[in-house]
Amino acid sequence: MIPTNRTKCRCPSCGAEQVWQDECRRCRTDLRELRLLNESIQSLERKLTEALEVGNYRLALRYAQKLEQIDPVLLKGILQQLGLSRDFQ
């Protein structure tokens, strides 16, 4: 399931776009694990941003490493949004 934005997703089985739910509205595919992964990513992103705002770079690096384990491409996009992509390469 690829997030189409932070609040919507696309079902990997049938392609239906919808808000995050535990199952697809069209084909009833179980989406719980993907929804939980999306929530974890959002939480890590929020914690990374907060750590950077207070200057706790060691903690920010740990959150960035966790995000990189989930999806390196996603981390790069997050860092670009924060204007930090060159600092972490």
C-alpha cells in the first residue's frame, strides 16, 4: 500500500484509494499492518522534527536511522522537506 498522502492510501490488491482503515472499502483486504506501519512512520517523523527543533541531534539521528530502516527513500523525502537532505548524506 503506497500512501497517496498522509491521510489516504491505495489498496495493493484492487487499487482503491481511501482514507486509512483496517480493511479496503472495495475488496475487503486486511490493511491493519499497513495502517500501523503508516502510523509508526508518522510518529517517527514527528519525533525527528521535535528533536531537531530542540537541538537534540543525537536523538534526531536515532529517529532518522529508524526511518531509514523502514524506507530509505521515504527518509530522504522527509529530510528534503526539512531542508536537511545534504546534512545527512
